[in-house]
Amino acid sequence: MSTAEQTAGARGRLGAWLQDRITHAVSEFTAASALVLLFVVLSFASSHFLTADNLFNIGSQTAVIAIIATAQTMVIITKGIDLSVGSVAALAGVVGAIVVRDHGFSVWAATAVAIAVGATAGLMNGLLVTLARIPPFIATLGMMSAARGLTFIVTGAVGVYSLPDSFQLLGNGELGGIPFAVVLTAVVAIGMAFLLSQTRFGQYTYAMGSNLEAVRRSGVPVRRHLTAVYVLAGALVGLGGMIAASRVNSGQPNYGIALELDVIAAAVIGGASLFGGQGRIIGTLIGAFLIALVRNGSVLLDISIYYQQVIVGVIIWAAVYFDQFRRRRLEARG
């Protein structure tokens, strides 16, 4: 290959890289603009929106969505999907509540148990995808049913109550006036952003979503890495489930039904591509806050939960359409 051809190829790759970065920035800016606009509208639409109690509630509510959406983003980057997040979060939450009430575990020990429950479910998902070669959609759909069934079995389909006040630390506690759940979210977000952008683990994750066969031929242990992605994602889901249980000071077997819609919406709104290989944690956080504001604003304005589902569905349509439009533009430019 001549020097001129090498130079042209390098320029082409640089142009594609710049175009990709610009597209990501536009996607995140659009989501951030929608978030600010919605915040302003709700500030005028409801006198209760800017109250300290409501803002605290938004922070705690966003924390659950954001942490689980972060897990979903990592899976989506690999060109996968996890439909079991709601059921696994419920299972982790009720198990965490049970070990506190019936076995005297501290809230921190119970959180470790909940994370382990989530990681175990993630391991099962990962093995089904990598060893059994079951498509992620089907593998996690089965886990969604199995985890929900286990949740009802261990609780007898009855909520877990009579928990100590200390159980509320994760969901309702404060650290320097900041909701503890928000602090946990920040720690998780910073850690995951570093993992995906600055480590070999992150490079492999993005590469697998872009061209799995090329990654396999380069000698990367694809099965082990992909399984690790699902295990880590499951652990984060377990943490999110524990925070959710802590918020209501009980383990609720019905928690998390349709939660996967919110977290998928948050990830896609933030720029994660369902075609794999794209997605950033900062975008997911923006999407999570947007979804939380939609939910919170709907409650304040007395909008039926059924309409809320319609709104979230339309948001998912719009985000996926934009993703497809963005991908077609990139392909057209070569």
C-alpha cells in the first residue's frame, strides 16, 4: 500500500472517529436539553416539584434506575439485552430483607447478599448466552420468569415487613445532606465510566459489540469476558434492588414489574445503541434522570400510570429511531 493510500485511510478513520464522537455529543446534548426543559416545565406546573422532600425522592428514585440502567448499558454495548433486571432486583431486595429480619444481618451484610444474588443471576444469564448459545433476549426472558417465581416462593407472595430502621439507610439515608442513594450512584457511575473507557475490559466490551468475530480471532477469551459482563451487570442489579427495598423499608415481591422498560429507555436515550458497540455512562445518567422526572412529574400532575407507560413507550420509539437514523448517516458516510 502506498503512502498516499495509507494517509487517505488514516484520514478516513479519523473522520469516522470524529463523526462518531460528534454524534454521541449530539445525542447526549439532546437528552440533556430535554431533561432541562422537563425540569423547568414541572417547576411551573406543580408547586410541589421543587420541595426538598420531592427532590430527595427524585434523587433516590433516580438512583435505582440509574444503577440498573448502567448495568443494562454495559450489556447493550455487547449487542445483548437483559430483560430480567426487574425480577432479579425484586429477588435481591426480598432476600436482603429476609436475612436482616430473620437472621439478624446488618444492612451492609444484607447488601452484600443482595449483590451476590444479582451476580448469581447474572452468571446464569452469561452461561446461557455463552455456553448454551441461547440468544440474550431468550436467556434473560427465561431468567425474568424464573427469578420472579423464586421471589414469590421465598416470600410466599407476601411482602417482607417488620424491618429495623437501619434497613432504610441505603434508600432514605443522607450523607452530608445528600441522599445516600445518590452518593452510591455517583460511586457506581464513576467506577463504571472508568472501567469502560480506561481499561482493557472496557475495550473488549465495546469491541465485542462492534465485531464479535474479529475479537474472537484476535485471541480474546470471548466467553469468559461476556460472562463477566453479565455477572457484573447482575451485581449492579442486586445493589439496585436492595436500594429499592430500603426506600420502602420492606421487601416487595411485586417490585420491578416493567422496570426493564425504564432502564432500557434510559440507556437508549443516553446514546447506547441496541446494535451494540456504543454507549456511555454519562448519557445513561441523563436518560435515567429524564425517566425519573417523567415518572415523578406524572404522579405530581395526577397522570394515570397507564399513560406513564404510553409516554415511556413513545420515548423508547423516538430514541431507537434516532439511533437508527444516526447509524444510517454513519454508514452513508462510509
